[in-house]
Amino acid sequence: MSAAIRFGLIVFPGTNNEQDCYHVLSQVFGVDVRYIWHEETSLSGYDCIVLPGGFSYGDYLRTGAIARFSPVMRSVEAFADRGGLVFGTCNGFQILTEAGLLPGVLLRNECLEFRCGWVHVRVERTANPFTQACEPGQVLRLPIAHGAGRYFADEAALARLEENGQVLLRYCNAEGDLSAEANPNGSLNHIAGVCNAAGNVFGVMPHPERCCEAELGSADGAFIYRSMIEAAKARL
């Protein structure tokens, strides 16, 4: 779509989803994208920073707890404070909550099992850089692969999220209805993805980068990436 914008992919020891993100950005959307090793500290020249999924530092202590202290994260925090777009999927979402860039925490799945398969999520808000290409109430079919995806926040924090419209995606069935059966990990309020109060940092447990081409079983993940790319272009 454009070579005028540049995306950066943060790679930690144990990250294993960066090549999927790279393929989507470079091959599907034609965007300039570069890998950023976790020891780097300069994010100059980037329009959006992506934290891909995986098992950073082997998920020791708890998911994202060690990666949060990597040298690059101070730069990610400063980048976000300046209004830069930051996107985290799965382990990236976990790291963003550990770093305090997103509210809440991701706990072990309620079933205490690793869940891998397809889920449906309902788009709750579209006045946002990460979902602006979607329609309100649109249902997306996305894959998950996580053992610690249960979103939790205390009652007050949860109320603020809902009041501020920071919940962007909720687990649902194919018709868009909320049910316990459609919630793969026991997340509170069926939360699958949230943004920060400023709206420029977004974390989601499903993997949109794994379903941006119809050959993969769904191309619904392209809505998320198209939203980010258009938002980045608009900020130039």
C-alpha cells in the first residue's frame, strides 16, 4: 500500500511470531517493516511498533514479566507517550500489560489448558486506529494459541475500561452473541482486546497476522492491519 511508513517488529529471546507479522506487513500490504532486537534502544523513524507473539524468555516467572525489562521497552514506553502506535498480539499483549502500557493482566486460562483454535470476536469500537476499518458489531474469525489469555482487572479498573470505551474486541459466537461457550479462556467481560486511555496502544490475544489471506481459512485479520496502516499513513 505504501512504502512511506515504517513498522518495527520487536524481537525478544523466545519470540516466534515475528515472521508471520513481517509477511503480512511486507507481502500482503507492501509496507516497509524492520526487525528490532530487544537490546536496541532507538525507535527513530518508525510509525508503528509491533510486539509479536511467542514465549519471550520462556515465559519464566510469568508471561511477559522478564521481557518488560528489556532495554527496548523504555523506548517503547517513550514512543507510546509521544502518541506513537503500539500493537501487541498474544505474548506482546502480555508484555504491554506487564509494562503498564495497558491496564489489567493476562492470567492462566480458566481451563488450565493451552487453547489453540479458531474463535470469533465482536468489534465494540471503531473510532480507533486499530479497528477503524471495521464496522461496529462486526464479527471477526481469528485464531488463538495461548495458555495465559484470561483477561483480568479489578472491579474499578474494569468499570473504567467499559466507561471509557477501551474494550475493542470481545469473544463471542459466530452470530455475535456473548456466551460462556464462546469465551475460550474465561476472560472477564469476554475481553479479547483493549486499548489504553489515549487509544494509541492496543493489545489482543488472538493472532490477526495468521489470518490475513483467505487461503489460511480467514482473512479477517486484515481488518486490524489495514486499520493500523491507514492510521499510520494519516499521521504522516
